[in-house]
Amino acid sequence: MNRQSLTRHSDFEWWIEPTGNMRVPAIIYANEHLIDDMDEKVREQLSNVATLPGIQRAAYAMPDAHWGYGFPIGGVAAFDPSEGGVISAGGVGFDISCGVRALLTTLTVDRLESQKVELAEALFRSVPAGVGSRGAIRLGDTEMEEMLRGGAQWAVAQGYGVREDLERIEEGGRATGAKPECVSHDAKKRQAQEMGTLGSGNHYLEVQRVAEIFDSEAAGVLELEEDVIVISIHCGSRGLGHQVGTDYLKSMVIEGYRQIPDRELACAPIRSELGQEYLGAMRAATNCALANRQIITHLVRGAMKEVMPDIKLTLIYDVSHNTCKIERHSVDGETQELFVHRKGATRSFGPGHPDLPPALRASGQPVLIGGTMGTASYILVGTKESEKLSFSSACHGAGRAMSRTQATKKWRGRELIDELYNRGVLIRTRSYRGVAEEAPGAYKDVDAVAEAAEEAKLARRVARLVPLICVKG
């Protein structure tokens, strides 16, 4: 990105001053290197977001920001319905409630190394992955409705996991206000056989070692120590969420109630009939994602029990990064109820926030940043400063540095698998092309992204995790 188009407010804060129809500034949090590597489309898209009705304070981009559909991925924007604020399908994304779930194990590094291949095979066999992957669960009409209303709470009630899991999931594992009746038949049909599946793309199931601790106090709260083994799950609402996004984007384009700078920013007033229908369908898709990750957790526990019956897995946290949530934030000294869009961005409530589970309230909300199968992932916690800086938001991953098409021209999946094997990482996949698309070199430097998030005071680094086993679609 051309720095001359930006006003620098600090080492990690860059502003696009309001011009034309922009109602608020656009703010990017990144260091110089990340700014230089950021594509110009981020500046253009973030400026467009800043023109939308009812937007508050600013349109924000996180350190991992890159070009997306309408909103940049890594984009954050909050809207006030009393000022004509809008809801945008492009501001949530097509994989609604895609997120990361981290599980703490009682497994030691030495024990893992002795049974690494066996565990990799058990996980790959137990958790369906890949394009169009199907699970063993079949949902009829009644079960589908109950799942879309109940989320992870429904999954636990069906025997997939334990009630203690729900204490470590945003909103207790269930988005309120879901309206399954606003989800199309096509969306439900796509999901009928996809519960408990990873899907493809950048989704993964990963066994990781805690390689470094940055904040011993927060790490103690999360029970993290060096060489502890963590299992992370990254996936979302599968075909249902994508269909919901597709259906309502079309409706918002057709509605076309006002001029917008980009068709991909099609939106509807929050208080309109269409806006309320989309919110109901989006929350149902959120529950689908939460139930999906809960079922996968159950499958992971089953695979672990098959190989190592004495090992226990407890939930550290589950956080979504493609959402729109109603939250209370201060704007110009007044607390307001806003609709906060986070697309490829993670909520990062700071210490003491009342919406956090009591056990985590002192340290702040865990922020789970997914990296690549050849580099690292991070666990951070939210800061008090992030409320003022970004509506309590931080980054969600490394962020792509090149397209999937570019990646497949540069790398070959089989060669990457062999290279990672020589570095101690076992890859299990159904698609060599999928591995090439997700090559570590196709992403930004996750260490730089996590450090920038900390330096900008969006979140504090707690632990760096390195991959040992990765199941890909």
C-alpha cells in the first residue's frame, strides 16, 4: 500500500482521512512492513465501508487485512440503527461464524512423538475433511430446526461433548435471536449431511506444541506452559452459511435502497424487514458453526481415546471471526448499542468485561490467531485499550499474501507435505492442490501480525504454538 495516501498517527496506526462520501475516517493497524505489503484494495474497500449509513467512529482494518468481498478481510465496522445503520452480508462474509477452537490436552511432547503417526491417522479417519465432505450425522427437518436454534448447546444435549465446554464459548455456545425460518431450503439441504466436518480451504484440525510463553500470568489462567500440547479446530458454518450469505447478498442487491460505492457492499437497514431477516438467518448460521465445532470436538476426543485412552481434552476457548454482534460501546462519551461487523477479525474484550466467563475475566478474552501448517499460531488476550481503538477487536490469522491460484503456480502439494515431514510436521489431506493453495509462503508473517496486534494494544500475546500434526481438507 502506498504510504503517501495515509496519515501516520503512531508506529502502528495509519489513517485514511475522510474524503468524498466517507462519513468517518478509516484506520489501519499495522507496522511499516505489513503496510507496505498490504494490497491497495484494502485502502479502497475500507474507504468504501466508511461511506455506509450509520457507521460509528471509523472503519478499521487489522494487521492481517487483505482484499475480500466488499469488506476487506480483517475489517471491523460498527453501526447504530438509530442513525439508519445497516447490516451487510459482505461485512460478515460467506463462511458465517467461521472461528477457532482451542483444546488443552494432558499429552506430553515425548508421548506424542511415540504415537504421532497413529494419532494423525486416527484424527484423519475420525474427522471428515475436504470439498463436499459428509459426516455420519444426518439431520431431518426437526433436528435441523433445533440445531439452528440451539448451536453448541444443542450439540451437547445430543451427547457431543460436556456442559463444561459451553462455559468457554462465546455467548455460552448459542446465538440468541436465530430464525431458522429465514434460512432457505437450499441452505438447509446443503447442511443436512455436513455436521461434524471441516470442509476445505484454510480450515484445519491441528495438533500443536506451546513453543513460547509471552505473558506468564495470562498463561497461568489458561493453564498453558511450554511444551504443553494444544489441539486447534478452524472451521465454520459450511454449506449452510455460504448459502445464507449468497441468498441475502442477492436480496440486498435487488433491494438496492440507496447508492453504494461497490455492489459487493450491498446492505439493508438494520431495522428493515430484510435486515431483520438476514440477522435471524445469520444467527442461525452462527449456531450451525458453533454446533459444528462442538461435534468435531467430540470426534477429536473419540480419536484421542482410541489411541491414548488416558489423555483428557478441555476447552480453552472458542471464538468466531465472521460475525455481526450487538454490543454496547462508548461513542463520543455515550454508551450505545451497536451492531459490530467483524469479518476476519476477532472480538477482544479486555480484563474485567462482564460478558467473559468468570474464570477468564481477570486476564481478558482469549484471541485465537490461526497461522499456517508450516509456521505458527498464537493465543492472545484482549486489552482494555482495544475497546477505544477498535470496538474491542483484533486480528484472526496470518492473512493471505497471495491468491490460491498464485500459490498453486508456485508450490506443489506433494512436495510441501514432504518438506514439512522433514521439519517434523505430519500432514494428512485428501487434496494435494488444497495443500498447495494453503502453502505457508502464501501467507503473511504470523509472528509480525501477532506482534503488531500487541504493539497496537489490540491484544496481548500469551503463547506461540507450532504445528506437529495438521489435517487439511
